[in-house]
Amino acid sequence: MTSPSFEFRRAITRKPGASIIDGLRAEDIGRPDLDQMLRDHAAYVAALRSTGAEVVELPALEAFPDAVFVEDTALCLPQGAVLMRPGAPSRQGEVAEMAPALAAFYGENLREITAPGCIEGGDILVTGREVLVGLSARTNPEGVAQLAEIVGDWGHALRRVDTPEGVLHFKTDCGLLDGETILATGRLAASGCFDGYKVLLVPEGEDAVANCIRFNSSVIMAAGFGRTAEMLDRAGFEVVEINNSECAKLDGGMSCLSLRF
């Protein structure tokens, strides 16, 4: 494994449940269609598997409407996994549901964030050189400080950055393309948090596609953003587009739907 920030052997996903219609959202832009979401989720899992990775599909958790967004429950690194403590109280029970699946792979190499710390995986971007964590309404300084100590024990540098006001998660506005290249919105890049990296800016009007993932050979992005797809294709990336219309109604994107390690 030469690039642990984007080369993976495994992923964990969770099927959406009927309770998804009650999921959290910053703005009500429509009721999610479960049938469409299930089709999109199946396409997402297939895209991960097409790279040769093992993908574990966990069953739906009807008690937790947002449980399909598994990324917020943990940070997975080569040395171990860190169980998060989501800033949304209704989501905190998801972590205990995820822990056994991670323990099956990591054994005792599990750490956890404790109160008063709060942190969600959507605020964490692991690059080829460091772990970037954005403060947000869901991630507080105490949570970042705890994570910094844990990943520091594992030899990782962590840098705290700011998430633009009104943006749910740091990775709402960015995604890793390779160890040193980041796709980002103009508003996030303008903060200077990516100084020293190669940054590709999403075209005007396509900010919603910034949350993409690099998974082995593929850059998996939301469908319907043609200028971004063309830009990435010209840059030499292998683009896979997945419909995200239903997850977007719950502020979800490509990174939210899997834990990758």
C-alpha cells in the first residue's frame, strides 16, 4: 500500500433505511425517495468493488435515520481506527453500532473521542502528509484536541482549520484527488487551508460536487456536474459518476457513505 490516503483494500457501508425520511438536513429541499436512494447506494457499492476492494454492507438501522452516512462515526487509519463522537446528539448512538464492524478488522486498535469532545468524520480530510480537521457546528476544539493526541501517537500530524460559515462539514467543500491534489470550492480554498497543495477549483455553480472521493484508481463524484467531470478527465483522473439526488436532500455526498481503509 503506497498511498494510504487513497489506496484501500476495504470499505464499510450501511444500507439506508425507511427512516431516512426523518434524517437531519440544513434545509428542506424535498423528501428523499428511498427506492432511488437504494439504487444509488447499490451503484456506489459497485463502484467501490470495481476497484478490487472488499466492501462490507451493514444492514439498515431504522432507529438512526442518518446511519447511512457511516463516515461520521469513525476515522480509519493504517494503525487503528478512532470512534468519533458526533456533534448531532441524535447520531451519537450510531458509533456503538459501528464499533463491532471495525473491531472485526482492527481488533483492539480502536480509540475513541469522549465528552465534551465532539467530532464527525465529515470534518476530517486525510492527505498524503497530514490530517486536516475543520471546526464546524458538529466538531469542537475539544474533539480535535483529543484526535490530535491519538493520531500523534500513531505518527500522524494533525492541523486544525476553519470551515466556512454556513457549511455543514469541512469535506462538504473539498475532496482528495491524490495525496497532494485537492478538489475544492473557491470559498474554502480562499481560506488558505490548502496552501502548499495543488488545488483544482470546482467551476462556478458546481460547488455541490466538491465532496468527492479518490478510491484506488477511481475518483467517485456526484453525477450531473459536467464541467467538473470534464476538468478531472482532462487532468487524467478516472471519473465515476453516481447519482446523489436523494442523499443531497440530507446534506450527504460521496465521502459520507463509506469508511475506507
